[in-house]
Amino acid sequence: SVEFTDLDGSYLDFTDRVRAVCIHTFRGLDAGTMKITVENAETGAFVTSKTIDLNSSGWSSFGVSLTFPLQVVKIRVEAELDPGERLYFDGVTFFPS
């Protein structure tokens, strides 16, 4: 099932030993911005991040992928929303070795 939030600053955290991740979401009218931050779960060191505006004139499923060296990471997916916007979450795919 697809989950959504309309609360700015809402977030999801995941921790796993992986080399890449794909966050599954939707682009469309009134879709907000998604910020993904990856940090090393053992040291707290920054690994990578990506921010993407998901607002679009038509609806479509969309995957946001990040690749990095294999390690135990904490992944945060955060909603950056203006009034009336939503962030949709349809799942996550982890790529271990």
C-alpha cells in the first residue's frame, strides 16, 4: 500500500548494510520535495544525499536511487512540503553486496 504525509518535516529512517538504495514514490500535482540523507550508522559520518522536487503535471511512479560504498548506513527520507503538498512513499529497495 502507498503511504503519504502532508506534514512538513516528517521522516522515515532505515538502517542496513547496503551499497545502494532506491526509494519508491510518485511524481504528480501537489507532490512535494523529498530529501534523502545517508550516513554511516557506526560513525555518523555523512555518506551522500539527494533532494528532488516531485511536483509534476502528471502522475507517475518514480524511483530515487543512491549508490555508495558497501557499509552499514542510516538512511533518512524526509518530506519538505509547502502547504497543500504531500509526499508519497511506496517502498524501499536495498541493494546489499
